[in-house]
Amino acid sequence: MAKEKRFNDYIVYKPTKKNTGAALSLNMSPEMEAVFVRGAAQKGEHSFDWEKRIVMKWGLSDIGKMLALLEGRTKEVDLFHKTDKGHTTFTVKMGDDPKLPRYFVQMSKQDAATKQVARVGLPISDDEACILTTLLKTAVVRITGW
């Protein structure tokens, strides 16, 4: 049996001096027909709490919505996934202020049993958005086999 190809994660780190930053990791998984998105809160100077990460699995529909935003066809994306364990949201808003990063991401998850909510938020710069666009377009090609 052929070994599955492992794609490298693309990670955006946004630490702050007050340790309130976050990181976002994306990994393409063509065999699972998805892109896995993980958000982690900052837990110290240049360290992030990946053990308590928020995870969302994007299929083609989610990827298409994100590409529409990244290509300027819409100004906001709201993704919502619900499972037996709880629900996860991913929101991206596109801003108009040229002095601020163009995109702001918020990820949250609520545990169904405890009702506890975890959140992370971080800005995405134009150069990071270009890489995300390439990753997502490549994922579409690999998932569909086009």
C-alpha cells in the first residue's frame, strides 16, 4: 500500500507581549477531502496551547466560501459546524481601514456537555492571505482530482 502524502502545515503566528495572541494552522488532507484548520491561544512568550486547540474540518463548500472572501467577492464568512461534542465557528471579516490588517479571524468552540466556550482571534495580513488562497486553491484541485 502506498504511503499517504503528508502536506506541511501553514501556520500564522500572532504573539503579543500580553500573551493574548493566537496562532492558526491549516493542513491539506486530500485523502480526507478536507483542509483542517486549527486555532490555538497564546500561553506564554512565543508559545501556543496546541493541546487545547480548536479544530474545524473544511470541505469544498467551506473552502469555496473562504476563497470568495479572499478574492474580494464577499466581505465576511461565517462557518458553523455542529457535532455531538459541541459546535465550532469560524468567522472572517474583511476590513476597510488601510492602516489595519485586511482580515480578522475568530474561531470558537463550545463543548456540548460543559457549555464551556474557547475562543481565539487574530489578524491576517495581505501576504498571509495570498498564501492561504494558494493553499485553498491547491486543496480544491487535489480533493477533486482536477
